[in-house]
Amino acid sequence: MNRILAYLPNNLEARYSRAMMSLLAGALGPRAAIGWMTHFPLRRRTRARLLWLHKRLVTRYGQDIGDSLVQSYLCAKPRPKDYRILLCETDDPTSSARLREMVPQLADSTRGDPARIAGLAVALLERGEADLLEALLALITKGSNQPVIPSAVKAIFLRPLGQGADASVAPNGAHALSRPAPCRNRLLVIDGELHPKVMSRLAAGAKRLTIIRYGDLYGHADLAAVQAELPGIDITIEHARSRVDRFHRRYHRLHEASHKAAAALSNAFFEANPWIETEIPEFDGAKADFTLGVADFIFFKMLRMEGVAQALQEPTFDSVIVSFSENRELYGLCAAVPNLVGDPRIEACCWQPGSAQIKFEARQVDMGARRGTAGGYLPRIFEDIREFSETPLSVAPEAVRAYLRKATKLPRYRRGSHQRGRRNIALISNETRAYGYNAVQIASALQTHFNVDVVWTQGRERSFHESISRAADDPVLSSLKQNDASLPGFMRAVSPVPDARASTAVRASTFTAFAAPISNLASEWKRDPAVINALACVVRDGLVDFMLRQVGQIALAKRLLESYEYDAIAISPIRTSTNAIVGAVARMSGIPSLTIETHCLNAAYCRYTSIRTDYAAVYSDHFVQEYDRHFGIPAERVRSFGSPRILRPHYYNSEEARLHARERLGLELGADRIIAVPTQPMPPALSMALWRMIIQAAKGLMQPVKVLLKTHPEEGQGHIERYRHIIDDEAAGDICSVIDPDIKNLLMASDLVLTAYSVTALEAVVLERNVAIVGQPGVSYPAAYDEILGVPLCCTPAETLAAMEEAFALGPKASSGAGAFKAKNPHLFDNSTYSRLREIVDEIIHKGTLGIRTQSELPREIFVTAPFQEYMV
């Protein structure tokens, strides 16, 4: 009957089924509808039908009736996928307690069928019901000498790293390692997402838990949800930069490795594909920017692996559990790190339902067979590449040409308020938390003088429109009207991901060209697990596609600039290859280019990009000299203008701003002084020592004070908990708090700002707030804001207390008032930032092609050239 019904039009069949269930429920009661859906043959068993009936029953008759449907249906003749539909996808899911009562019947409903057992196990995993899954397995194995346990389910069994499931299953089939053994300090490495209940299961028996999610660069795991499941355990969330931040020597070493690998592999790609110069004339002018993208692609893979590799080798963890996913990368890393396979501390499992669990067993065994040794580890892909022997592609394959035709299709364009007689400029940017909104601010301000198009080289179109709405309400841009006549134009110019045909067409010849550089890189880095495995991963999956997409991005930029008559382009930020590529293409096309830096960069961070545009606009004269020394652009081509991130609102009044900001933050308008403490990512020992020093100084004040700490976006929940722990330890809960307000409101509400090397020090001075820099004796910072601003550097509680007292007593006349800096940089205080930027753009357009740098004038390196120095380590 189901086969017959399948031939009916979907709409007709759906109406029939829903009408029957509604009729039965109304005439005979809801259980009749449940029985019809469960047993009667004249109906189709579809996901939509199940969810519709469940929602209707719960809405009309209550949760108990909905649970009755779940139990009746899943205990009859369920398909493997039905478990997930009814246990995970309903709007009102069955409670854990009710599900526990159903487990015995659900176990019987599987009838020993491996597919059903796996389907039920996957549903329980997705819900995070680890305990119920254990109960299910106990029922399945009970009374059977040879119980059927699907290999996908066996993947959840803890076993030594690199060993199969046989190591963790007793002769009668029962799970011999159902729970982790008790330990003092456990590391839990997770690839992908796991339900907090599953994490609590894997944390069982630990007194302290550290969680790292592979691939996470910010540590934004939901600590609160995990902590709710494990209220008695001290939990820390780490991420890739927790152990190797941007000022560590190891970070610089990874930067050098990725840069060297990118240069070698990019050159090999060009050698394998000489057709590029024919299809894209003057392509040579963008090779450096192409390599920049490849370097980033490789580097961040290395960084993610290094963070995990260091944690896995940390001897203070007496228990380590690694939960794998479908991703190959963590398997390769564990095989590459010497002595991990066979380490009794380390156990492996896979709690991510689906194909990841099916592949887990074979990959575990392969890992054990190919583990790294002290002599180094070479992934199999390096051996495979030696077998390729294709000749270079002198002519572009038709599949590649088809891809380039698709890539160079002009993007959908929304015209702004273009007026005759105005110069046309393009602002190249991308959707990022740090730059997207600032780019729209700049475009909106320049739109009053030029015809401006914003070109998004990555990100979502929706984000542009959200930023436009925010800019329309920006008090600094109060002249902006919310109508089409005053808005910049917009287009999203992003090359598409190459299709499989295009990728396959260049893959063999590219791999042939990769053979020599890969051999050299392998010889140099084979004793470095993070480097060698990252190289293997990118070469195996993604690098050829990425390189072809970079070619498509260059072709798209050429088509774009050829089609629109721009008098100049501005780029913000320059540090991403998709943006830098447009600058290179502009140079080929005879269009002058300008880098607009809205941050305050310093060359201490080795991965900042050299400036290869014709001009640059920076915050102040200090950064003009910084760019001249390290960023590859002479001072005569750099202009100081300020920054849209660090602006005074129009008609700014210091005291009124303080009053209104305190109201917005819900602070009492009494006599308490407010000290704001914006943080920066630093080694935890240093950041916590500074926080403790500030608290101790504040407790010595002889007047009421509130100290409000705002964490940096890169700091996770673990940092917040440590800051709060120090407040409790110092018994300072009456004066200190960790909050998460809008940073500008916090600065304006304050009487004094204390920070280490945060750019908020500059912003606070512009808002007429006193500023002092806090540090530890002998520790230097990558940005010496005390020197830039001429404000105190406080390295002891006594010095910090003195700065507080002076600021409160003298206000702007105190040394923390930065009087000399204000006198030297009047443009930061008279709201002339955008006027100065318009003058810079006018100057560049006026000089035209005469101002374009020649190839010989460009920096030789794609990254900054400052000598490396470790900070805060």
C-alpha cells in the first residue's frame, strides 16, 4: 500500500493522511490516531507526517499524548531514521526522565538489528543522553554471549589511542571501560561539537577539567552549559592561542614555516599552470598577494594544530581524552606527535554521531600503524605525491575556463547616490567584526564628497546592510540620511569555490610540481608535528582548490576594475589577500590605491602585512614612522588622519557624556569614581597579576570607587571565571565587577582607564579620560602606549594607587591626562578626521598615475620586517 500511495501526488496524499488522523483523533480520541499512524498500512511514513502529528497531539492533548506517540511508534517497527525524528526533531521533545522509562522497550524494538541499534544510539547521542545510551547497551548485551553492537556505536567506547574497539570490549561483548577512571587533572580535546551532557560524561571522575575544541581560535565554548552539568569541577576553556599567542617565539616559528611553504608551493603552482599568464595578462603583478593568501591558509592550520599538540604533551594532565570527528586532521596530528600513541594517559573515542563513528575504527588502527617516532613522521600524502608525473598545463583546460567565466561574472550591484561631476572611488573591505562596520562608516562619510562603492571581498551581503543601518544612526555621521540618495553603492565580489571538474583538471599537474618543494619541506620539518601534519592536510584537502580560487579572485578583480571607472581605490584592511589582490590589480590597471588603517598596528605582530598600495592613512604621526621603518612604505607616502574607531561624537561634552553613559550602563549617579579596565589577550599569569595589582591599589583609595573590567572579545569564559576568582580571593566584590558593556559607553562613564597595551587607551584619551598603563616589572609590551600618549606606566600597587589618586585630584591636568599628546594631535579632538581623509583621497586622485609605485618601489616581503622579539612570555 505504501508503494501505491507513493505514486499519488504529494499534496493529495498529505491531505488524505492528515484528514484521516484528524478524523480519528476527533471521533475516537488521540490514541486512535496514534494507532493508525503506528500500525495501519494505508499511510506513508514520512518525517513531515510524524512531526505534524506529534505537534498536533501535544498542542491539543498535552505532552503525555505526544510521548505516547513516540513510545508506540518507536516500539513497533521503526526505521533507523525514525528514532532521530521523534527523539530529536520535535518542537516539544520527550523529557529525559520519560525517555529513561522507555529505554527497555526501545531496546526490544531494535530486535538486534545493527541499523536500528545505531539509529537509536545516534538519537541518544544527539540529545546528549550518555547515561541512557549506556543503559541501552547494557540491555542489548544482557544475556548474550555474542551481542550485536554496531561499529558506529563501539566508537564511543574509550580505548587507548591508536587501538581498535577489541581493546575495550570484554569477552561477553560488554563495554569494559564504560566510564573514565578517576583523575586529578583531565584534558578533553573535542573535534567538532559535543552536547554538554556528553562532555560531562567524559569529565566524570576528574577534579579539574581543561577543554580544547580543535580548530577554535577564540575559546568561545559554552562554559556555562558545561559547568551546569559539572558544578563541582574546576573547568578551563582553552583555544589555539592559549599556549602560543602572537608574541611567542613559537608563533613566529610557525609564521616562518608557513611563509616559506607558501612561497615554495605557490611557485610550484605557477610552474604547473603556465596557462595563467595567457588567461590573465599581467598576473605576475599579483603573485605576492596570491602567496599572502596561501601563507594564511597554511598558517592558521598550523596554529590550530600547535595549540592541541602542546596540550596533548603537557605532563600535568594525568588523563587525556580525545573525541574525534569525521575530520582527518586530528588523527594525523596524534599520529605525528612522538610517543602519543601508546601513552597510557591518553584515551580515544568518537561521540559525534553519523559517518564520523563509522570511519573511526579504521582510522584508529591506521593511526597506531603510522605513529610518529623521534626520527620524524611523514604523512602518506607526501609519498603519494611522488607518484604524480603530469606535464605543466600550457593551455587552460576547458573546465578551468568555464570556472573563470563563472568567476568573472560581474557581481550584483546596488548603485548608490552617484552624482555627475564627482570622482568615483571604490572602498575594498570585508565582513569582519573588527573592520566591516568601520568600512561602512568611512564609505558613508566619503559619500558626501565622492561617488563611493563598497566592494565586499568576503562575507555576507546582509552584513553590509546591517552596517548601513548602524551607520545611519551613528552620531558622528549625523548628516547621513536613511535614503538611497545618500548611501554608498555596494557589491559583493567573491570568486566562487571551484567545482570538482576544474579542480581535477589542474590537480595532477600541480601535485607533480609540488613533489620537489614538498620533499624539501618534509626534510626540514619532519620533526615538527604541527607543521608537517598541517602541510599534509592542506595539500590533501583544499590547497589546490584555494589556489584556483585565488586565481579566480584576481580575474574577478581585473574584470571589476575594467568595468567601473574608478579614479582611486581605498582598502581597509589590507591584511587579507582578497583585499590585497584588488590593490595589486589596481596597480596593473593604472588606478592609484590607498590603505586606510582603522586600527593602530605595530610591527611586533609578525603576521601584519606589508603595505603594497601607493599610499597609506594611519592614526597619528607615531604610526607614520612605524610604517616607514617596518611596513615597506616610505613616510612621504603615509598620512595621519585618525580613525573611525577612535572618534569624538559631535558636540561632545565630557561631563554630559559621563552622566549619560552611566545611565545607559545602569550605574548609580552618586559620588563613586569609576575605573575602567579593558583587557587584552595576554598570558593568564600576567593578566591575572595585573588585575590583582589593580584591585589591591583600588582598595587603598580613601574614597568610593567602582572598578569595572571588560574582557577582550578573544578572551573566553575561562578568563572571565579567573578574573572573578581573583575578586573573591581579594574580598573585593563590593568594588570590583566583570561586565560586558559597549566599550565606548564604559570609557565615557569612567574617571580613569587602566589598561596594558589596548588601543582603548588611545580612544579614552580622545574622549578626555585619564589613562594609565599597567604592567609588571621587566615585562615589555608590543605597543608602548605610555610612550605614545605620555602617560604613567604603573608596575606596582603603590604606583597604580598614586596614578589613581592624582587622576582623581587633578583630572585633565594630571600626568594621566595626556596633555602633550592632545596638543600635538589636534585633529583627533576637533572632529576633522573625515575631512582629513577626504583631503588625502583628493590628493591621491589629483596625482593620478604619477603617484603609483613601480614594482621596484614595493616592499620585497609580504609581511612586516621588524626583528622578532618575544613579549609577555
